Amino acid sequence: MLRTEINELLTQTGPGTPMGDLFRRYWQPVLLAEELPENDCPPVRVKVLSERLVAFRDSSGRYGLMDEFCAHRGASLWFGRNEENGLRCPYHGWKYDVTGQAVDVPSEADNGNFCASVKLKSYPTVKLGDVLWAYLGDPDKQPPLPEWEAYTVPDGQVFTSKRLQECNWLQALEGGIDSSHVTFLHGGNLDTDPLFKGSKGNEYNKGDLKPFFEVVDYEGGLLIGARRNAEEETYYWRVTPWVLPNFTMVPPRGDHPVHGHFWVPIDDENCWAYSFDYHPTRQLTETELEAMRAGKGVHSANDAAYRPLANKDNDYLMDRDAQRRGVTYSGIEGIALQDSSLQESMGPIVDRTKERLVATDAGIIKARQKLRKAVLALQDGVDPVGNRPQDQKVRSVATVLPREQAFVDGIGEAMKAEPGKPHTSV
Amino acid sequence: MFENLSIPVGPSSCAEATTAKEAAYRIDYPLPAARNTRIIALDSEAAAIVRGASELEWGQARFYETSDPGTDLVTMDGRTVSLEGEIAESNTIVMVSASGENAAAMAHLGEVCYNRGIMTAGLAMTPGNLDSDALHNLRPHARVLLVPAEPDDLVELLWATRA
Ligand code: FES
Ligand SMILES: [Fe+2]
């Protein structure tokens, strides 16, 4: 259970809200690079943290992300003409560069002074890996560029997809932290999904259906360890990192690529799940890429607007027969939609005053508390964590340890991302 | 996979049911509190934290201190009571340890709860310290462990679970 005012505090991320202020201290994924595939390609609308923006890539390959609406009379620049290093409003021809600066106002006298006085609000935007990242906060507080391992590996080692989720970001994040649902909701997928099957860890998973959980408080967020019996003297550990505010990573299985998510608020009732798969030491294979593009693993099969083909308008393609036979536990196909169908079913912003949480929800309880404390600390001028490279160089881990070893102690180095270092996985 | 496996029907379809407007029709009635959560401190430092939490208002939660062998509990007002009697109707016990002392009591609590199907949570109250005797001694007996826990984690956990 959560008090109404705290639920509001954590779920509202628009400009001027306390949680919105926190989010505006982080670089966030705002587009897939494929959405602006070449210089002078069509501009795209972007809504993030309840701000309506337009993004474009100019003739020199620079990325711009700025107020969607023209400074003149408010036409949407989505209609804009992307030409000669600027986006031109088709209404009266005002033209802006990637910083939002007006560079040509043909309807006015040929006078540079007027032009110089017109500027749309814009945000720095960079491409790292296959994702475009933007920083929407105070320029004086801009953190270093993100150093998530998935976005520092060589080309060909990462694949990112995005998927519309029609509920508040916190509902989606909490699914990423909640390790206890995996055995139930996703139980059927371990053997069949090409991106999971065949690891030794899967056997441990199935051999012990009642894991123990350790929720470890660490600097950038939480490490959530699920512990199962492995052999006589050992435990099988799966460790999920959560880094503030909205990054979660799934523990690996065998030599499969490692996956994780950014849960990015669009507005208070929608979010994007940016889901990545990367391998720290090798190229993704063509077979793996094919499976990812087809929506396997943590990805989903989507329409051109990145809305899943199975969505609330078709009841997520509920298959009661598969549910009955246990092919899928919920009757919904695929990990991503299994999660989002249930999270959307709670309503756009779930009423957390009506929850009946139990001790196994300790990870969620602690994460909410850390978010709330981070929001309050920021109001007192304390810098947040999670936007520093040292917090971001984290890995999920799956490993077998002697029973007496603390997982943080036993895993230690394995949790630190380093170029070329193989990941620790069972 | 995407042929028409289900036929959404009117107001009972997800499209309709997941809107904010429909969410407002979620029926409202009092939810029961957790059944008899028992919070047990295992050393004097932990007892001070447990005592602090006990002074807030709770549903059916009760607070104790114990030491080896853990067959008896001591209430916050100093009465000695039997563990068996106090957990008879409980769903969850929360063990709080700072020093890691009284490992035999932890093991006893763990075993009794295991046999009765009672959920066990453990708080290793060792702020700033990831590896501690409290952690090692609690680990085998707590299904959920917070490491390291801070004093307000106890209150948060109890509050969130309607103890
Ligand atoms: S509204 Fe854009 S130029 Fe007039
Ligand atoms: Fe899930």
C-alpha cells in the first residue's frame, strides 16, 4: 500500500513536478536511431516527460530535439520541411536549426536582429549505440554522457527495440524489479524462447520454485538477488540491478545476450519500454537478431508506430487454450506482452492505496522508498545518483556460489562492466 | 500468431476496461490488515529499533525481543511469552538483527516458521555494511532479506504490508 500523495509524487513526471525534476537530471532514451535514419529525413514527433517535442536530423547529421510548435503561430513542426541544415515551418516559412535557433524568417524584413531573437526551447541529443538520448534538464546540471555498457560496446553487439506501454512508467518499472513473478508469469518461456533456452540456470530455476530473495541497497539503486538451491553446497543466484530512476537489467542465461530496459515516461499514462539485448564480448548472431526483430525474448512484434500488434484493442490476442494447457501461464504470448498486458490492466495509474503487498514485494517497497528519498533530497539540493558513470557500469549476473558467501561479496567483480570482460552467467 | 484468436466484446474488452474512466469504477471496500505480523529483535541494538517502530499505530502487528535458544519471546513491556503461542495465527514474522548475535534463536524461528508455512523476512540492520554476521546468520532462515536495512525500512515494510 502507498499513500495517495506518495503515489502522485512518484507517478507524475511532467515539467515542474518533483519526480519530473528528478528525471530531468538524467539522459533518457528518446528515439531509436532508426527513426531518424539519414540526413534530412522526415522529422518525428517525440513526447517525453509530458513535453511535446519534434526531432530531426539535419543536412550535416546533427540531431535536434525541440519544442514541437512553431514560435510564430504554433503550427506543428512535424509538418516541417527538413532542408539545408534546418527545419522549416511550412506555414509561413520560419526556419530553425538543431538548437531551435531561428535562422531564416522570410516573412520579415531581411533583418538578422529579429531572427536572432527567436529561439525554440531545445535539448541536447546524442546517438549512442542504436539509441538517441536527450537531456531535458538544467544545462548547468548536465551529467556526463551515459556509459551503460550496452551502449559502449562495438557496433553489432547491441540491439534495441521500443514498445509502447499504455500505463504509467512506475507500473512498468515495478515489473522489472519484481523477481517473484518470473516463475509464474514467464514460466513457460524458459524452454521455448530462442533467446533463453538451453542454459544450466534454467534447470536450477525449475528445480526450486520458491526462491529466497535478498534486496541489497547499493549506491546507484538496488541489487535484487534471487537465490535457489543449486548443488549440495552451492546456491544459484540471479541478480537484477535497478539503477535510479528507470533502468533495470535481467540476469543472463548461458551465453545468450544480456537484456534490460529503460522505462521512459511519455506522459503520466503512457511510457516507452526501451528494451536492449547486448553481448559484452561478441557480435550478435544473425539468428539472434532475427529472433529479436521477430519480437522474441524481451522484445515484441510491433506496428510501425511501435505499438505491439497484440494490444488492448484485440485483448492482447488472449489464447485461453494455451492458458488451459499451460503453454503460457496467462494465455498471452511473449514475455514483453505478458508483462505489459497485466500492467496495463491495472489502469493507467494504478491506485496503490488498494494494494495488499507481502514480504516478497520488499524490492518494490524499497525501490519506491529510494525514489521518494531521491526526490526529497533533490529538493534539498542533493545531487541524484544513477546519472554517474560509476553507477551505470553495472551488470546483471547469474552464478553459482558457495552457500556461505554473500552475493555481493561473491559476485563483486562480476557486477562491474569492463570492456571485453566476459559476463558471468550460468 | 496474429490471426484473430480472441474477439473483444464491448465493455468487457481490455480496450474499454483499461481506461482511466473505467478505473474509477474499481469497487472500494476496506482491505483486511496482514494477519498478525510478528516483529522480533535479536539483539539490543535491534530491540531499540523495534521498540521505536512499536510505538506507531499498527493493525495486528506485535513486537518482541528474543535471545538464544529462541523458544520464548519478551514483549515490549517486559512479559515473557512463548513463541509457539504468539505465532499461532501469524502469516509473517520479521527478524531484525544488528549484531548477528543469537544465531540459534534465528535458526529456531526459521525452523518453526518453515514447518508452519509462515513467511520469514529478515532485516540486517548494518547501515553501510553489506557483509555482516547479521546477514550470514539470518540468510538461511529468512525468505526475504534486506541488506543492509535502515531503521525506516522496518516501518516502510510494515506499513506497505498493512501490518
Ligand atoms: S506558424 Fe510557423 S511560420 Fe507561421
Ligand atoms: Fe516480467
